[in-house]
Amino acid sequence: MSEQKSKEKKIKIESNEKSKLKSKLTELRQDLVTGDWVVIATSRAKRPEDFARQKRKEIEESTEHQCYFCYPEETGQEKDVLIYQDSYKEWTLRVFPNKYPAFIRGKRVKHFEEGPYFGMDGVGYHEIVVTRDHQKQIANLEVLAVMEIIDAYQDRYISLMNRKSVNYIEIFHNHGQEAGASINHPHSQIMAIPVISPYVQLELKGAENYHKNNKYCVYCAIIKWEQESRQRIIFENDDFLVFCPYASRAAFEVWVIPKKHQPYFERMGKKEKFQLAEALQIAIKKIYTALGDPAYNFYLHTAPCDGRDYPHFHWHIEILPRTSIWAGFELSTGIEISTIEPEVAAQYLKNIED
């Protein structure tokens, strides 16, 4: 083949590739539960490996002896509300009230008005769940150690759910400075609060509306389709599915969800807790390995504990790596931009060795 013909062939291939890209510049995807819109900006697409090059800001390192959570008694933390110990009577996990709580316990909710405004006191409970090892995050823990964390979540949830002024319990984990973690010792937080957040309200309403129109759980519909299409599944075991949502709000967003319809996290049994521990540990380890230990948040969304029945809801955990920063468009519209297709992200994570 002559040099001229070779150049013409190359130009034609590049033109075809550009044409394909041009026909699929962006997608607006709607979250089936909330109705929220997400932009999948394939015209700004990054390769999966590009995200690992974004180095995470480090929280100022403290030695084990300076850490608030390694020696809670010595650093002025309040008395444990829950503690797990090994066979040597050494603690492996402990839960204690936050020294600087966002919600104040032991008070009744007082409502107040100011002109057109309405508010209430920040009453509730704010607790910290701390694992023993100063360095090991969930990605590096054994499954049984992760199960111990889930045990603690459930134990404290059950203990707090019937307290006065508690209508919803938020359990979440921040990893990395960009994700809001101010202490580098791995820990989760539990907030038992008097209100149900707007985001959870949207999910509840969306689940109810979908069931009313389709006589079927919206989350079960999502699970069924994901298992059929196999495009976005990262991992699954007997009881849980790990996948990148169709309308991912951020690059490499991952959900962990029970396969069977379950509105209430607190009703999960021992076998299911082990299966959840395995699914959650693998999901986070894949993100850790694939993206070079990024900052991330994960949180649990379950049916509220406000005394009402929520049969159409389906509890789940959402994991959001901090791969981008909200700018003008996202802040002004509430429409989030993800720079990689969930299908590509899922395949990349799936191929990462556990």
C-alpha cells in the first residue's frame, strides 16, 4: 500500500471515529426512583485509568498516640455506648457519642417561627463508629472485620430508632479530606435525627409512585434489569448485588443492594450481614485499587423509623467516589455531570482483582 493511500485510510478511520463520538456527545439519564436528571458527558469522556492519576489530598497525619480515636478515654471522648472485644479483651470496635455533635441529645424537639421562616431545634444523637487499626480502611480489612462494623451499625440503629425525637437514622462513612473526613483514623458516623431528608423523601415518594403505577418495587425492577443486561454489574453473591447505577451522579458511583425486597436494614439476619460485608468490602476495595485510594463517601438509605410503614422502599448503600468538584452548571441546575459512562466504569471495576 502506498504512503498516500495509507494516510487516506488513516484519515477515514479517524473521521468515522469522530462521527461516532459526535452522534453520542452527551446523554440525559433519569433516575428511575427520584426522577433526577444526570448528564453523561461522553464528549468529555475520560478513560477509566485516568481517574487513578488524580492524587487525593492527605489529611494531616497524626501518630497513633496523638489520635483522638486510638485512645478515646485519654483524649476526652465520652463513654462508649457499644464496644466489641477480641478473646484477649482488647477492643476491636467501639462506638461513642461525638465530642462535637451536630445534633444535641436528651431534649425534646421545639419548633419555632421567625417571620415567614420555620425551624426546629437540632435535637438527636450523633455517634462515632471506630475500628481499632489506625491505618486499615475498609478496603484493607478482612470480611469478618467489616461484618463487625455492620453489626455495630445495626446494633446502634435498633437502640436509637425508638428514642423520642428520632424519625430517621443516617449512617455514613467519609474517607479522605475531600469527602469531609477531618481525622484520618477510619471511622463512620451515625446521626439519629427528627426529620427525614429531602433526598430520602424523594426516594420514598418515587418508590411509592412507581409501585402505584406498576404494582412492582422500583428497586426490584432495577435489580431485575441489571441482572438481565449484565452491563453494569461489578459483583454479586447470594444476597447482594453491586453495580454502577444507570443514572450515576458521579464517575464510578456504586450501589450495594439486597436482591430480595427489604425495606428495613435493621431486620437483616446474620447470614445477610456476612454477605453484605463481603459485597461492601469488595466494592470499596475495587474503587480503592482502580482509582488509587480516592476520597469517597458511602451512606445507608433505609426506611424511616417514624412509626409509619414503608412497604415499597428497598434499603441500599450508595458509594460516591469524589472524582470531580461541582461547578457552576451543577450548582445552578442540580444536574450532575459524570465524565464516564457507568457501563465503562462497571466493566473496569469488575476486571480489577479483588
